[in-house]
Amino acid sequence: MSPDFAQRLNAVAETVEAALDAILGPAPLAGEIARPQRVLDAMRYGALGGGKRLRPFLTVETARALGGDAAAALRAGAAIECVHCYSLVHDDLPAMDDDDLRRGRPTAHKAFDEATAILAGDGLLTLAFDILADPATHGDAEVRVALCLGLARASGLGGMVGGQMLDIEAESSATPLDDNAIRRLQAMKTGAILRFAVEAGAIVAGADARKRQALLRYGEALGSAFQVADDILDAEATSEQLGKRAGKDAERNKGTFVSIHGLDGAKRLRDRFVDEAIAALGEAGLAGEGDILREAARFVAARAN
Amino acid sequence: MSPDFAQRLNAVAETVEAALDAILGPAPLAGEIARPQRVLDAMRYGALGGGKRLRPFLTVETARALGGDAAAALRAGAAIECVHCYSLVHDDLPAMDDDDLRRGRPTAHKAFDEATAILAGDGLLTLAFDILADPATHGDAEVRVALCLGLARASGLGGMVGGQMLDIEAESSATPLDDNAIRRLQAMKTGAILRFAVEAGAIVAGADARKRQALLRYGEALGSAFQVADDILDAEATSEQLGKRAGKDAERNKGTFVSIHGLDGAKRLRDRFVDEAIAALGEAGLAGEGDILREAARFVAARAN
């Protein structure tokens, strides 16, 4: 990771944190009746104070490479981060992955209680669409509603929610998943949102169809690299490095890219996805402007947590 | 309930059921990767096969009274119903109200399991915004995005989710709520969505500001009548009539309109809200066109389940 990339990643994470902190303030917006303290606190707990903010980073940097409005991209990225954070809060629940630790802190249902964690997740998911639909995000209703639709498709039944269902089913299945099934599961569970994070930057910037298609391929390949890297991390890293329990995949005997391709094979696969992502940036016609996005693809492949 | 009103209520319920059945079909939409069977089944279980469909009825009939597009109103109403249904699925969870019975059937986490019920709820909430943002709902992006924003405000932190949090807190509190606190709780938990169901009809129909304001007052008064009627029902009805456990409020010692005003006082309050709702329809300039909406206000006050 170049010092320049690290600086940009941190800078965007700080602006995302500040944006979410302001959005999750105590004052009700027009149309809201009140913001009850306990669920607001739990939403803040789930959304603030941690994470690389990779998804908003992709939105912000894609929009920047295309000359899009920075403030609009930041709000769109913050909305996508709300969906990511809600999914972590719900996935950690006892009925789901039953995790006590997340980013080195107690999970939301441990810090609060299960009912509050369920509601906080529901609140963060709803808030994501509130942010995107709000005229404060972008002056053009076509842009705002395209963001709403894209986020819904990426995060619902046919995307993240469906992927989490497949993941849960895989864990209770006697036979581990094969390569195709893992790819579909991962493309839904984590890939769809990563891809949309890139697409959202293109939507905000009003990119033409050719650029948008190429950037979709970039986002998809980056997402695939991310997923393979995740399996490699789970196999190699310690819980301390991850800030959450490691070795879960092997423990649960579910198929992963590592169990199917071996550690070296998984690393080759990961590197191939990074190459694909970088090639797609070229097709999008992003030369110098795409440097940060190129590094982003290498970063998701090489990250240590 | 006049035969004409009963017929309209049933007719709308049937079209809503058919619309949700089609929306929750097996084929993935553009941008969706696949629709995993188990979570699709659970979403269908939560959304189909029951309910008066009061919220979509209000949307459809408000749009009709204003001369708005029927198909657009139906889709908007179906989206609002998805939010209502998700809230029931999540509220019934063991960590929340812990109910085994809903509309005379096992609750979703009983028919499936907790993890699937949580995901199905998340999927229905996300689907609501998918429906509203989809160009199939309305040709004008301004209309679609206004629907998204209104639904988010009504159903999130400052609306339904916040109201459910207050309700849970009230149950573990030593002192029952006072009248003001109950009104706020109910306005958030059930009132905001009912009010928005009416507003959505006005948005679809492109009503002017004066009509929209009057209809907001109608929706708010109707929602209040609904809530007081709900407390009266809980105190008077049997579980068989309700299709869910009755007498829960008294059992949990939480303040209700009945515990504060007595049964007769609550009935007077309910009737006052109905009068307010009907007066607001007059202010909206809906004479003959508003007959069904007038009956709707009386219906929510007099319903037996």
C-alpha cells in the first residue's frame, strides 16, 4: 500500500465517519416524530467507530476519477456503509452467526440486547434509503432514484440478503459447496454491494453506458478478489489480527476458495481477479484518474484484516 | 361497514395479494443474481395469504379519490405493505414480542427458523424500496423518489422502528406510560405508516400542497383512531377473534389508552379521532370522491380484528 493510497483511504474514512456522525444526530428530520435514544445509540454503535470504509471509498474514488460531485458521492457512500453495517449487526445475532466480537468490540446485541440490535439493523437499512432519496444527496431525482434502486437490488433478496441465506444453508449442509456454488454465494453476499459501491460513483458522476459497464466489471472483479482474500485471511490470520473470531470457515466445514483450490491456488485466483479489475479500469478509459482505483484492487487482495 | 365498502376493501386486498405474488416470483430482476428459494419462501409466507391490506387500501383509495393512476398507487401500496409485513415478522421474533401465532398461523420464525425470519424481514424491507424506485411504479423519477423518502421517514428511526423501541422500553419499565408518551409511541409505531399510506396516494396523484396537508391530517387522525381501537380490541376481544394472543397489554402492565381513559373514555377518544379524520377530508375538498375514505375512518375504529 503506497503512502498516498493509505492517506486517501484514511481521509475518506474520516469524512465518512463525520458524515454518519452528523446523519445519526439527535434532531429529527422533517417527517420524523422523534429519535428515541436507545435505538439511536445502537445505530451509532453499529455504524460509527471503525472499519476501513472500503465501500464508501470505492464510491468516492470512482466518482472522483470521473469528475463527479464529491459531496454527493460521500452521501451515497455513507448510505451504502449503513447497509454494510446493518448486515454486520444482523449477521452477528445469536440466531445467525452468533458472534460476540466485531472489530475488537462486543457485537451490538452484546453491548445492547438482541431486540435493540435487530431494531438498530432495521433502522440502519431504512436510513440508507432515506439518505439516498434525500434531495441533500443530489439535485437530480433521476440520480437519487437510480441509487435507491441499485442499492435495493444489490442488498435484498437477489443480492446480500439472499447470499446470507445461502451461507446459512451451506453451514447446515452435509456436503461442502462446489466452486460454482461458492462463487454465487459470495457474489451475492459481499460482491453485489462492492460492485454497487463502484456503480454508485458512476451514477453520481453521470458516467456514460460504456464507462459504467466497464466499471461494473471492475467492481465485480474487485469483489471477487475481496472474497478470495477473505477466505485466505480466515485460513491464515489470527483472531487478534481480524478483530473477530478466525478459522470459522474450517470449523464449520463449509466450502471456501481455500478448501477447494488450496492456499496457493486461492492466491493465484485472487491475483487473477485483481488483474481483471485493473484491465476493466483500462476499458473504462481511466488512465491517470484511475490510479487510486487500481491500488484499491491490489489493496483488497493484500489486506491483513 | 356498507356492502359497497366491504366489496372495495376485498377487491383491493385481492389486487394487492396478486401484485405481491407476482413481485415475489422466482425470476431474478435486472441486477439480481438469483432468488434463493428458502428466503423467497419465507418472504412470501410473511407477505402473502392474509391481512386486510388496510395500508395499500388507503393508498389506492386516496389516489382514486384524487384521480391518480391506479396501477402506480397499487405498487406504492404493495411496497408499504411489504414494510408492514416485515415489521410483523421481526416484531414476532423471540427477542422481540415472542409470538407464536399471527393471523391464526404460526409466525415466520416458527414456520421457518429465526435466522430465516430475520433475513425474510430484511428482504421485505429492502424490497419495499425496490418497488418504489422501479420505473414500473411511475414514470416520473420525482414521484418515485418522494415515495422512497416518505417511506423511509415513516418507517425508520424517527417512525416505526423508533416506535417499536419505545414499546419495548415501556414493557420493561416499572411505571406505565402517561397519555403523551403513549400517543408518541403509537404515532411512531403504527401512525406514521398509516399516515404515509394516505400521503403516498396523494404523491402518486400529484395532489397540490393544500390537499396534501389536509390528507396528512386525515391520515394522522385515522391512525390515532386505529391505535385507540387496537387497545380497545386488546382489552375486549378473544384470541380467536384476533388471530393472535389477546390481553397482552394488560398482562404486560404497559400503559394503554384503555388503562388511562377507561374503556368508555377510550371509545369516546376513538370517535373523536374519526370525526377529525372526516373533517380533514372536507378540508381536502373531497366531497363525493371521499366517501370511501370516510368509511375507512369509521372502519378502522369499528373493526373486530
